[in-house]
Amino acid sequence: MPASRQKQVAAAVLGNALEWYDFVVFGFLSVIVARLFFPAENDYIALLQTTATFGVGFVMRPIGGIVMGAYADRHGRKLAMQLIIALMTVSLLIIACAPTYATIGVTAPLLIVFARLVQGFATGGQYAIATSFLVEVAPPHRRGLYGSFQQVGQALAALGGAAAGMFVTTVLTEAQLDAWGWRLPFIVGLLIAPVGVYIARNLEETDAFVELKKTNQLKVSLWTMLRANLRGVLVTFGLVICGTIAYYVILIYMPTFAQKQLGFSSGDAFRVQVVALVCLTAIIPVVGFLSDRIGQRALLLMGAAALLLALYPLFERVHAAPTFANLLLLQVTLCSLMAIYFGPLATAVADQFPPGVRSTGLSLAYNLAVMLFGGFAQFIVTYLIGETGNPLAAAYYVMFGATVGVCAAWGAHSHREAR
């Protein structure tokens, strides 16, 4: 890989990871945020309110995705990524500095909700823009590998959030956490924001965008894009349903699940999560490399089917015997299977659209799926468990997503069919 291309890929992956870290760390700390900003008559109601607030950020994502995706298709991936980082920094500053409910009353949760809405708008364009950038700077025989770096960025963000959660819940007492410790992971995000700005400013525009700009093929309406790419939108929507449910339940919700449903300490829950996320991050690029040889569709089918078959037995095992070893087995196995699906995912969904509408089409399909099925995944699972009294409801929801993923993978364009 030429040095200039290495720099481009590293910059895109690191910038992507920084932005996703800002978004997901809120989910990891939902138990603490619940008692500080959403006091209620019991922990269940407080947690429902917090997970709903986490989901609120996703309401803005389709809007942000369409606006930012269109902006990226018309003005370039580089400028769009700079704007996204600026918005994420503002929202993170609000959360890091927000007074708690005990200090300013109902204004406290309103501030959190506003910050989540800004985060949702900004993140709405991030996936499509970063994916388009990575796929378009890749050499033709390495598009699968380069696309997989998008998911590596998300995995690194989850890993960073889990590591931050493990640190503050292990080193600090509960009183210290409530007083100031919960702010530390968000402050870390603020400290690294200037790095993200520097990275985005030093990115070069992709050749595919430059070529489209020369030929004046950048002004395509949303309706025109939908008519010409309806199959791509529907396939991407289905593929992302599987990925987003798995991401937000298995990667983000599991520390909360382990504490509330299985009785683990917060420290042990985060230790397991860190190990599992290291496995996920390491395996994704290996699968991305393989996808350039055997195709994205075959690996998507394999990953979704394996996830579907493994979910119930693993959840049932840890529920019957909630030991550290069983929780570790659950998370490492599921994260490894997710890596098979995540490795080819970004390139596969990018291949459903031509370059001129790639950011717009991908943003629309991706963010609708994430808003409806991923953003409120923690709320849905918490509600289902509370209403049914069955902790295995978490597995059922992910199994639903995996089923949709299998069906969508059958209808996807293969790498060689991509336009």
C-alpha cells in the first residue's frame, strides 16, 4: 500500500473511531446516567428513560444522513467529515458539562436529549461518507479489505467506550462515579476531538468524486436516486437491520444486561466486553481481506446464519449458569461471528449504489434501519425483559435481525456485479 494511501486510510479509520466513540460511550454508561439524570421510582423506569434518550439520537439520523449525504455527494467527502466532527464535539461538550438532575432539575435531562439530537444529526452522515471514502480510495482488488476498515473504526469506538467504562467502574467508588467520574470518558472524547479535526483537514478527496465533479454528475434529486436504486436501498436496509441490532445489543447493551439481569459487577461486565471487542476488531479486517477473494455475499450469508444458530444456546447457557467463563464464552463467540458479517458489510452496501449517489442512498437506507431497529434496541430489549420477565428476549431480538440479514444477503449485488 503506497504511503499516501496508508495515510488516507489511517486518517479515515481513526476519525471514524473518534466520532463513534463519542456516540456509543453514552450507551455504556447508561446505568450511571439513569440515576443522575432520570430519577424515577425504580431502577427499571430510570433505565427505560435513559435507553429511550439513547434512542432519541437516532431520530435525527435519517435527517442528518440525507442532509450530510447530499452535501458529501455535491461538495466532497472531506468537507462533510470536517462538519460532522465539529458537530460531534459540540454535543460531547454539552454532555460532559451538563449539571445533573439534583442540581438544575428537569433542565438536566433536556440538555442530554438536545445533545443526543445533535449527535444523531452528525452521526447520520458518518457511516455513508466514511464508507464511500474508504471504498473509493481502495485499489480494485482490495475494496473488501478497505471497506472493512469502516467496521474496524466502529469496533475501536466500542472498545474505547468499554475500556473507559471498565476503568471508571473499577478504579472509582460509586460515590466518586456519581460526583465526577462518569464525566471522564466524555472528557477524553473532548481531548481527542482536535485530533479528529486535524485528520479531516488533511484528507484528500477521492478520485471517484473528483471525476464526477469534472463531468458535472453531482446534482441528483432524492426522488431520482430512489427510482433508480430502489433495490439497493431495500437490500442495504435489510443488511443494516442485522448489523445494527447486533451492534447495539451485543456490543453496547451487554454490560447493562450482565449487571441488571445476570448480577455481574460493572467491572467484570466491562472486562468481558473489552476482551470480546479485541477479538472483533482483530477478525474484521481478516474477513475483509477474504471477501476480496470469495465475495462479500457468501460471507454475509455465513455470518448472519451462524449468528442466528448460536444466539439462543449461548444466551440460555449464561442465563442458566451466570459465571464469568460463560459470559466470556458468550461474548467472544458472538463477537467473532459478528466479525464474519461485519467484515464484508461496508463494501457490500457501498456496492449497491453508483458513486454519484452513494453517500445519499447509503445514508438514507442505513439511517432508517438504524433508527427503527438499532437506536431503540436497548429500550426494546429492556422493555421486553421487563414485561415478559424473560432475559432471553435479548437473544430473540438479535435472532430476528439475523434472519433479516440472511434474506437481504440473498438479494445483494455481489462484488463483481457492482456498478
